[in-house]
Amino acid sequence: MSFFRNRLWKVLVVLAAFAGLLGLAGNAGRAEAAASHELNYFKYETFTHEGRNWLRLELGIKGGSTEYSTNVRELTPKQLHVILSDTARGKVKSDISLDRKIAKYLTLRENGDNALDVMVSLNKPVADQAYKIYFAEPERHGKKPYRMVIEIAENKLDSEYEAEKPKTPDSFENLSGHRIVLDPGHGGSDSGARGHNGLMEKTATLAISKNVADILRSSGAIVTMTRESDVDVYGPMASDHDELQARVDVGNASAGNEIFVSIHCDAFTSPSAHGTSTFYYQSSYRGKLLAEAIHQAIVEETGLASRGAKTARFYVIKNSAMPATLIETAFISNYQEEALLGDPDFQYKIAVAICRGISRYFNMR
């Protein structure tokens, strides 16, 4: 017996070593797929040039120059997006407050394609402000690395106007003054469901919710979010009841809040499950109208399969003191829909759909 035990032990040791080698190989594969560039520095300052005030943002890039593109989305005309390809955020903060004279804050968002979205939220529409982007060589005396520089002027000269200002669609004008509560599902110690490729529900719901908030605010709505970063609302490792009640409390804190919208990702044991659905509490007629309006808009604008607007007893929609809906945007357990949920363009598209549904709801009143 001793002989067989020794032989078995040796076999187990060999198998463990082999598994370790496979693990190292897997890690190496993941390392090879990592972005070639990484941010390693950030600084901002204001200055005056030829009678105009400017804001300068400097982003240090480890790995040298990289390709980039810019865009301004129709429903968020005060946000300048600079998309850096093959670049990771590194240790630079994801949300940075600015001086608010020209811009309010800087947001850095990574996506699954190793691209980094550098979003500058301005005080005025981008069309009203001149800007320029360039790369700068390292400065030894100033202790500055190779970096991308974004300079934004306080205003634009008449000669610099090359296009019309982006306009918010008429259909969203009815949102001005309405008070809306957004609840990005999960967060902090609760990751929610996790996709096959590692996307966490808490990450996708926050990204979509931030886009929804940006569009609503650009349309004049007053938005309250139960969380605006990767945190627990009640506190780390709270009971489900305490965490859910904390979210409800945020919404119920103001009697002026009109609707509560909780944003989630669906999941199932089978990766073939797919589609979008919305839920409302069975005794809430206004909640039903809200859920149906948002559901219809999502199906129309994203092409996701409809799983319907249905009743449920989810805690946040049952206990909210206002019409409430919980949105299961798409299945994070489905390979194709996980990829969509991690794509910034799709996150924006579904956010537009949610806002359109909210706009339709308020038109019913």
C-alpha cells in the first residue's frame, strides 16, 4: 500500500506542476493581449493666450504615441470624447474633478478592445469651444513624460466655426425639470453576474447609467444616482436587505423624485439565453407604463430580442415611493450580448433608448 501511495503522490505532483505551467502559459497569453500603452501621468492647468482663457490637460503615455479619434455625441454635446487605441488607464484615476471654469471633470473609461475613452465634460457645447490635441516630448527638468496634450479654449472665434452646434432632439425637450432616480445595479463588494469573458455586471450597469445620466442632464432633467462609482450604497458586505433598502432610501429621500429606474444585466445558466426585459410592481399602473415605454424603445433602437415588460416583486420596485422599473438590459451570460454590454458604443446606444423611453413616459402624463 505504501508503494501505491508513493506512486499516486508522485503522479499528483506531476499533474499539479503541469497545471501550473498551463496557468503560466495562460497568464502569458493574457499579458500578450494587454494594451501596448498605459497612462502614467496626469496634470491640468489653465492659461491665457491672445486674450482667451484655455484649459490644458496632459496625459502621460507609457509606450509612446498612439492613434486616437475624437467625437461628440448628439445627445451629450458638452462632452468631448478622445478615444486612444491600444491604451490602458494604468494608475491614473478614472474620475477627476477639474477647475470648472471651462470643464467640470475628466472621465477615463476602458473597453474590451484595449481602447481608452478620455471624456472631458465641458461647461458649454463643444461646438462653442476651440480645442486642439497634440503629443509632447518628455521634459527632463519638468519631470514630464511623453504625453498627449488636450487644450480647450473658453470660447470659439467666429472664424473657427466650421459646423452647426449639435442639438438635442426635440423628443427629449420634455424632460427638462423632471426629477429622475437612476440605480446602477450592484457595485463595490457585489460584482453581480459575470460574463464568460470576465465582464462584471456592476461595471456594465454603471457605464450605461452614467450615459443615461449625462443625456438626461443635457436634456434639463434633475438626476439622482444611487451610486456614481464602484461602491456599495449601504456599505461593504451588507445584507441584501440593507443594500437594497439603501438604494430605495436614496430615491425616497426627496418627495420631488418622480421615477426610479434600476439598471441591471440578466444572466442564466445556458449561454443561449438572450434578449432584454423590463419589470414593474404589479399594483403600480404608472410603473407599468414606464416599464413598457422603456422596453419598447430598447427593442426598437438596439435590435435586442424582446422578452417583454413583466411584473415582479423585486425589492427596489416594490418599495419605491414612485413609479419604478428594473431593466434587464441584456444577458451578460450570453457571449454576443456580453460583448455588446462591454462596448462603449452599445452602452451609449442603449442609454439613448432608455432616455427615449423615459421621454415617452412623461409625454403620457
